Amino acid sequence: MTDTAGNPSAHVPGMPVVAVIGDGQLARMMQTEAIELGQSIRLLAGASGSSAAQVSADIFIGDYTNLDDLRRVAQGADVVTFDHEHVPTEHLLALIAEGINVQPRPEALVNAQDKLVMRKRLREIGAPVPPFAAIESVEDAGAFFDAVGGAVCIKARRGGYDGHGVWFPTDKDELSALVEKLLAAGTPLMAEKKVALVRELSAMVARSPSGEIVAWPVVESVQTNGICTEAVAPAPGISEALAQRSVELAQTIAKELEVTGVMAVELFEFADSAGQPDIAVNELAMRPHNTGHWTQDGCVTSQFEQHLRAVLDYPLGSVALNSQVTVMANVLGGQSDPELPMAKRMAGVWTRFPGAKIHLYGKTHRPGRKIGHINLSGDDVDMTRREAQLCADYLVHARWADGHVG
Amino acid sequence: MTDTAGNPSAHVPGMPVVAVIGDGQLARMMQTEAIELGQSIRLLAGASGSSAAQVSADIFIGDYTNLDDLRRVAQGADVVTFDHEHVPTEHLLALIAEGINVQPRPEALVNAQDKLVMRKRLREIGAPVPPFAAIESVEDAGAFFDAVGGAVCIKARRGGYDGHGVWFPTDKDELSALVEKLLAAGTPLMAEKKVALVRELSAMVARSPSGEIVAWPVVESVQTNGICTEAVAPAPGISEALAQRSVELAQTIAKELEVTGVMAVELFEFADSAGQPDIAVNELAMRPHNTGHWTQDGCVTSQFEQHLRAVLDYPLGSVALNSQVTVMANVLGGQSDPELPMAKRMAGVWTRFPGAKIHLYGKTHRPGRKIGHINLSGDDVDMTRREAQLCADYLVHARWADGHVG
């Protein structure tokens, strides 16, 4: 009953079918926009009750590392795209050889899959990245430690997300033990110089196969324990010059790497030797991204609609803002789930903040799990940030962090 | 494969399930908002490929005039609501007797089902309606014709929509023949005095079972051959006093009739005996309405989210505007369907107007059929109206009505 693969009743004749590999909240929110465009997505889902599978009528339950499963969901679709970066490159190349339209192309996508490949490529095109090195031995790690004065970050080249796959050893012994253990476990590694971070920014763009590129305003993002917890659009207090450099950098990367669909360029903002704000690339994501959720309510075209338009090679949409500032605050499962049901917590938020836009992912509680986000728009950055955080916090804890009662 | 009734994988534990009777575009657009709220709707659909059924994972294919079908879809749902007004009152009363939460209640809904009942009730509460009469014979019709100086409109009491079930006989012979034929066919009738229309307005509100009421700004709506083709929000050039009277009228009706969910009060604007603008109620709809589609892009809370919030007795959302003016233009199937596929027509619209929000219903072409709408926001009413109409027209005819080439 839950595997409805190839259900012809899920699509209207003559409209494109977008196959999405992955069943998380990004696929779910693509479905929202697909519906309004008169389409619907076809899903390769890992499980029938997953976030996106709950809301789709054409689901194939399968494994994205299995080429036959990928073939089945791709068959007859106008384009295949992703809600994560974990599909093996060789499978994508095989699909393309069979005539399947895959967007983004694996040659671009590999830069969001392999952190070392990405940094080498970005250095080639002149994009700023912190000093880095491939780590294939404890000796490599030790040499890099010395070269950067001990400010080392070790990263798994593949598979990391939300703070997973990133380590900050504090001395050389810890570094050696860590690298030895990881290499023994078969984890390909790289090292990067730790940046003296002022804050994190995110520059998001969309690019279509025809080459059109549209950029959203750069936003400030806040990470807590490696997980994005807040995005503020546009980035508060950023100079026009730095904002423009950030956007142009993302546009250049999209063009040079021939990215298609939406891409997030996560940036470090730091102070250069003269004390002036500067940027370097932290990570790339080639899909809708947590730092772009604000676009659902904060501007004319959301990242989810834009991603669909881009991979289908439609003209891209306006990103004019709906209000002066929009803040996205993530809702992460707390240590325990309050007795008050989520539906009542939503009511609590709306009673106090009728303009709060609640987006939930159809996920049950687990500590630290992303289960939704709040978008709140306003005129005043500080007040809007505070209020959005209060709302997100209330959805997690069923009480107001500022002591408000009601 | 298409009847997925009761699919537990379509809903996340702990979140409310909303059963929607009907499978049209209104149910489809409710699903869009339900997804973002972390819910999903359960559908009583007439056919598996219908507009809303395409995008839902919990569908029961059945008949809304069959009580057992209604029972099956209602079972376990937190609330039952509608995308049309055609469910028999006795069935709704039966469901309620069995403990089902039906919103709006049949006592309210009957006022959107029976045009005569509605007018009597509105007259009771002091709401302005044009002169009207029950028509149970040709003699009744003739008497009413005389009483209003021949300015007669005949309406089927039930089942009319989009200009169906409304007649404008031009003389008494035509009136008599019409009424005789309709009564012989068993159509319950009423007559109403034709209003010397200046324009049509629509005042939309939402009311929750707890009694909270939120009103959107009153809009101007344009009907072509009885079908809504355009809505302009807020209504251009309306005096503050008339706008306030319109909104207060809708609020009063919602309160007095104990409406729950979204209600559209379609209004006639006409000149009173002193030449001043005045209003009278034309029709009521107790569900999201064509004249409220602009809210999807023009304000913080769309009518579809608001309807879900209202029937679930959540606090209602902010209706603050995103821009100065938003125009909704309907896309109605033309006499023939152009060879250029709809996906290419969408591309054509977006090439010229990157801010056009296209909403399609997953429906195939049929002359005059509502297959979608465009929302366009801007600063200038006249320009935005012209552009929205151009976009809608292009989606129908695959050419620009103003001669633009590109």
C-alpha cells in the first residue's frame, strides 16, 4: 500500500515528472512547491513513513546506493534530482549513459560530495578557501599541524553533515591518535586550517542548465554544535562590498563548476591581517539548504520552487524580498519530548505570534533531530531574531524561555 | 494502488489528521499548506487522478453522497471539512451524532448550500440582501417580476456555481417558460432583484470554533460569464468606510451563523439612491474561495493555511500584506489547447515576468475549465492587473495578447 511506484494517477498528462532521490524534509518541501506548479514529485524513499513519503502519491521504496532502484525511479521522469549528496558518482554516470537527465551532473555534484575534491577545484578557480591538505598518514597530519601553527580541523572527505565528520584535535598527540583511528577505519581524510571565525554566512544561488543564475541576498547563519540553528536574511550589518563579493563568489562557483539547481555556499567571515572582514568557503551543498528555508516566506520565489525550476531548465524566479528581515530558527528535538502535544505547542506559538510561519517535517521526536523550523518576518533584526528563537524554543520545550505565561 | 485509504504512513504520530471531502484544486491547495504544517490531509476523492488525489498519500475513492463513504474517511480523523458545499445535510448530522467533528457545522453550511435559506437568515440578522422571493410557481415568478419592475434574476436554490444555476430572463414570457421548465424538472427556485452593479467585491474571513475571527482586506473580483476571472487585493479605490463596512459585514455573518473555517462573502457594489456606493450580499461560500487565491502569495497567511487552522481550532494567522497590491488572474481552458506544452508556456511567462507565481491544478485542458491561476504582486494596480492578465492569457493561448514577441 505504501509502495506506489509509477502510480500514473500521481501526475497529470503533459506536465514534467521530477524524480527526487531521498525522502527527507527537503524532498517534502519540494513536493509543496511541485504541487503548486501543477506537478508532483516521484520519490525514491528509504521508508514508507518518511518525511517526504508521507505526502507523495508516487513512491518507490528502495536504496539510493542500488543502481537498479535508481533506474526504476528514473524511468520516464523528465529529470532526476536529489535531497542529499550521497548517491554514488558511478551510478549517476551509468544513468546518464542510459539517457537519463540527472541534475546536478555528477561532475558538479562531486564537489559537494568530496571535501578535498571541492577545495582543490575551488583553489583552481581562484575561490578563497582556508589552507588545506590531503591526509593519508599520521605524518601528513603532523606536518599540516606544524604548518598552520596547530590550528587544525580534521574532516572526513565524504558523508559528513550537521557537524558529523568534523574534529578539532587540541594537540598533536590527540591529532595523531584521531587520524590513526580514522584511517584504520578506512575514512578518507583531509585537514583544514581552523579559521578565526567572526561569523558564518551563506550565499545561495540557483543555476539552470541553460546557464541562467539567480542569487538570493547573503544571509548570516548560526551553527550550534555543528548544526544550523538560525539564518538571518539579509545578513545583518554586512557591508555592501562584502555582500557583493559573497554573491559574486557563489555565482562564479556555480558557473565554473556548472552547478544546476540550488547551491548553498557556506562561508566563513573572518578578519584579514588588516582587521577588515574577509570570506572563505567552508562547504558547498548542491540542493536546497537549511540556510535557505527563510525563502519560503521571506521572498517571492522559495529555494524549493527555484530548485525545481532550475533542474527543469525553466527561467528562474524573482527573489525580491517580502519584508525587511526574515529569520529562520530551527526546531531541534530536545532531551525529552514535552507532554504537551506538538499541535498544542503550535497553538501556543500562534497565540503569541500570529505571524510565525511554522514548518514541520512530519518527524517524530528524537534528541537533536531537526523536526521543523520557524520563519518570522519583521522590520527589526534583533527583535525578529529574539522572537523567532522564542517560537522555536517553545515548540521544543513547551514553555517560553523569557518567562512569558499564556 | 490508487485507493490508499487509511494509509498510516501518510501521517506522523501525534499530529492531527484533517479529512477533506472533495478532490478539487481547493483540497489540493489545502494539502500544500498541510504539508508545511507537518500534517497531511486524508481525502474522499471521486477519482484517483483528480486534482487533490494526485498529491495525497491517504485517499479513499468514494461518493460524498454516500454516508458509508463519509464514515470511512471520517474515522479517526480529527476533523472533517470540505472543498465544496454539496454534502447532504442529513449525512453531516448523522456523522455528528456519531461523534465526528465536522467543520463547518451543517447548521452554518446550509447557508452556503441553499440560496433561499441564506437570504432569509441574512435578512433576519440585518445583513443587506437584494429583494428576493421563493418561487414555487409561475405565478410567484410573475408577481415578483411586477414587484421589481422586471429586473429579475432566477436562481436554483442549490448546486449552482460558476454561473451555473443562474438565469436572467428578459421578459415575462421568457420568465414563465423558464420557471415552468425548471420547476417541472424538480429544481427548487428563488428569484432576486437584479442589482445595477458597479462591481463585485469579496470579503473573506476565517472563524474558529472558539470564536476567533480574522478578516482579509476586501478585494475586487471580476466575473466573466459567471466565472471569477480576476481578484485584486486590496479592492482598488474603495473608500475606507465601505471597506470597513464590508469587513464588518463578513465578520457579523461569520459570528451570527457560527461559521467555522474560511468564508467568502461575495458582495455587489452598487450606487444607492443618493449615488453613494453601497453593498449587498450576493453569495456565501464556506471554504477557501477563488477570490482568496491571492492570499497564497500576497499575505502572511494564505486562505488554505487559515482554513486548516480554523477547522482545527488553532489560533488564526496574521494577514499582513507582502506587497501593496496582489492580483489573481484565473487560467481557464481556451477553445482549443495550443500545441505548445503547458510546461513551455510556463517558461514563456517566467521569461517575461520572473515574479509571476503560477499555480496549476493538475487538470487537463477543457474549454472554460479552471486549470490554474496566476498571482502577481506589485506597486501599481493598473500595471499589475494588466501584467497578471497577460500571464494568464499566455498560459491559455501560448501568445501574448499585447503582441509581445519572445
